[in-house]
Amino acid sequence: MQNKYLVIYRQIAEKIQDGEFPPGEKLPSEHELMEAFHASRETIRKALNQLAQNGFIQKVQGKGSIVLDAAKFDFPVSGLVSFKELASSLGNRHVTYVEKLELIEPDKNVQKQLQALPGSKVWKVYRVREIDGEKIIFDKDYLKQMYIDNLTEKICASSIYEYIENELQMKISFAKKEIIVEEPTEEDREYMDLDGYSNVVVVKNYVYFDDASLFQYTESRHRPDKFKFVDFARRTHT
Amino acid sequence: MQNKYLVIYRQIAEKIQDGEFPPGEKLPSEHELMEAFHASRETIRKALNQLAQNGFIQKVQGKGSIVLDAAKFDFPVSGLVSFKELASSLGNRHVTYVEKLELIEPDKNVQKQLQALPGSKVWKVYRVREIDGEKIIFDKDYLKQMYIDNLTEKICASSIYEYIENELQMKISFAKKEIIVEEPTEEDREYMDLDGYSNVVVVKNYVYFDDASLFQYTESRHRPDKFKFVDFARRTHT
DNA sequence: CAGTATAACTTGTATATACATGTCAGTAAA
DNA sequence: TTTACTGACATGTATATACAAGTTATACTG
């Protein structure tokens, strides 16, 4: 038993998702939660702040914590999730094809994106995601070999993140994302079922470890009709 | 002088943006910041946690707080900002045209999106944003009259958010966003300079007040070549 | 010299206390 | 009846203390 406030966070989050605390209703007061979880008020407040941050509740001074409609979890590209984690909530009709797996010396563009040292090598992985029989997503990953020694097709077909976190025991921490719309490249047309579509949605991802070191640059290229990005944003009053 | 930890947050954030604390470097330790700001450690930590949440720094246990490259602020659609706030960082060649401003009884779709009571009225606002002489963004806003009594063309041309927060003294707090790609409608082609483009990027926004009441539904429709969405996401280890 | 142990310093977690501020219902006064 | 006040209760902020855990440099030991 460790990280008391995270345990409390998860338990309340679970109850919200199970409908035990329905949207629109109020959570028990901090005082009541203190007794229920045998914790101090600050610890309860840490858990509640996490819930607020992730869009589960809205805190109102003097009133209480209102449960929000967590429809957010439709399609959580918003957070930092791997395709495998995501796909598990999408049903079972999805396949991943590893089209390319090479250890390369990066060209200037990739070198710049990854802030890679000259001479250092980079894993280049192409993966295509097929859902309901259609090739809809084309992921181009570049990972620094410096952090990931060995990479097999099996790992790529399953989940690179899982391998990094479970096998290598490294903690993926945060990412900068950028979403733009482009015209399809030759590669896009080769690997995806693009038919007549004249655009692809490109999600560029710069992924960092715990210690703020950049280890991955990814372009996730989506067919526009199947793309959806959901976000929860709080206004920062400056 | 109030909200000590927010004051500290803003001061450090400013120093990071000014380059006084350059990316890659470490922030002073919590102990040093305590002395510098005459605050307790918990207060400093609240400020630092805000900075971490917003992508300014990465905290590493045992080491310190590393300043991140805040290129995030290129185009902060990620947060919850109005076009006016956003545009001020884009230079001066932008114009807003208020194409429509009506008080309507919402149709079923809008009624559902806003969870509006039957019989209640809703402001319908169409605005077109022109940048560098091109009509690039088409905003369709629906606001509950229940919260916003009076709305003029002047307010719409300037900033509805500014009016709500400064004049009406209500606090806009959070939003749920959804980004998808659609084929242009007749309206899109009428109001925007779409030329040959066969897609528009649609950002759907559900905007809430402080007390978790929904007051606005917006569709912000962008020409794909000018659209860019930047986000900072932390991985939540469940 | 190499390796290890330790001490100093860093951030992380948990608790307790005090007071400020916002909400709301019930009571007393006009 | 209406208004104003007050007290109970909710969350917000600021502080202090204690210990846990990760990092790093130093000093010690073989």
C-alpha cells in the first residue's frame, strides 16, 4: 500500500465511471471523505485535485465537488496512451502490421526532431493499424537506440510502450503533440486505404521520459473520416 | 496581494518565457525558492506543480525541476482561449466579421448539445475570422440566453469571453473539446475562402462556468491548411 | 586506485492547524 | 411578508513538521 492519495484518486474515479457517483451529483464532502478513507484533509484534497485536473469533477468553493459527465473517455487520444491501450476500448477487430523495422542513421530532419547526436542511431518503425478491415492509421515511429537497445517485430506488433515500461523499467512521462492536416504522401497511399481522400490528419508526438529526456518522435497519420480527438481543457486565468 | 502561490507561479513562468531560466537548466531548489519568495515549502510546491501541469517544467525526484522548451505557446488552442486572446499573439492582420446575431429557439440538435430546457432561448452567432486577407475560420456559437441577457454586435466583434468575464463577472472554467474533419457544408463555402479544399477541421467546444453549468456550444470551423493544434499531455499511470 | 559507505541535498508524501472565503438555511428584525 | 443577519458547513490558502526516497559528491576503506 503506497501513494495513499493516488489510491483514493483511483477508487473515486472508478466509482464515477461505474456510475456510483452519477454526473451532476455531488461527491461527499472532504470531511466525509477523510473519515471514509482514514486520511487527512490535504491527502483527500490531493486526490480531488487530480480528479478535477482530469475532468472527473468540478470543485465549487462553498458548495462541494460536482461529478462531470466523463464522456471524455470515448477516445482518449487526449492523454498519452498507446494504440494498444486505446484499442482495447475499441473492440477487437483491429490488427497491427509492422511494415518496417530498421536501425538507421537518421536524416537531418529526424535528427533535428529527436535532437539526436550526430552518429547516434535511431530505430525506424512503420506500423499500419487496421480496424474493421480498413487500414486507417499509419504510424511512423523514430526511437533513440541510446535508450532502447533491442527492438523486435514482436514487440512492435504488440506495444512498444508496454515493453519500455515493463521490461526496461523506464517511465514515460509526458509528450508534446501537434495536430495538422496534410495532403497524402506516396507512402500514405501505399500503406493506407485512402481511396479518394485528399487529406490525412497528422498527429506529431514528441515523447519524453521521466527525467525530461526525449526518446521518441512519432507521426501518427490518420484517414480524416475516422479521426477524432477529444480533450478536456481548463481555463488558466492569468 | 492575494493567492501567493499563483503570484509565484506567474513570476516563475514569466522568467522561463523570458529566457531567464533557459530550457534544459534546473530551477532553484524548493528551499532556495522558499527564501526568494518568503513562502513555505508547500506554497512553493503548489506553484511548481502548476508549472509542471502546464508544461513549463519537469520535476525529478532527488534532482530538481528541469525547465522544458515552452514552444507550446506557439498556438495555444490547447488551453481555453478566445480568438481575441489568441490573435494578439498572431500579429495584427486579422479581422472579425459578425455575419449573424440572433436570439432563437434552438432546433433539436442545438437543444441537445446545450442541454437547453424546452422553450428557453439561445443566442446564435456566426463569426468569420479573416487573417492576412483570407477568410480562414468560421465560428458558429450558441450561448444560453439564461446566462447572457444582452449581446450586441460590438461585443461579438470584440470578445464575448471578455464581456462575460469582465462585465458579467462570471468565470469561464473549463471546456470539453472534440476535433474532427468533415466535408464543407454550403454554409462553409458561403462564409469561408475554401477554394478547392475538400475538408474542414471542426473543433467542437462545450464551455462551462465555474459552477459546472454549461453555457456555450461552439463549432469552430477551420480551413485545413491553416489549422494547427498544439497540446501538452502527461501520462497518467493507472 | 577502485569500490563502497556515508552525508548532504533534492523532491515526494502524510499529517495537523489556523484562518479566509463562499454557500445556504434558518432566525430575527423591519 | 420581506429583508437582513447569523451560524453551520463547504472549499481555498498558508504554514509547520516529520519522515520517505532518489541523487550526488565526498571521504573512507580495502
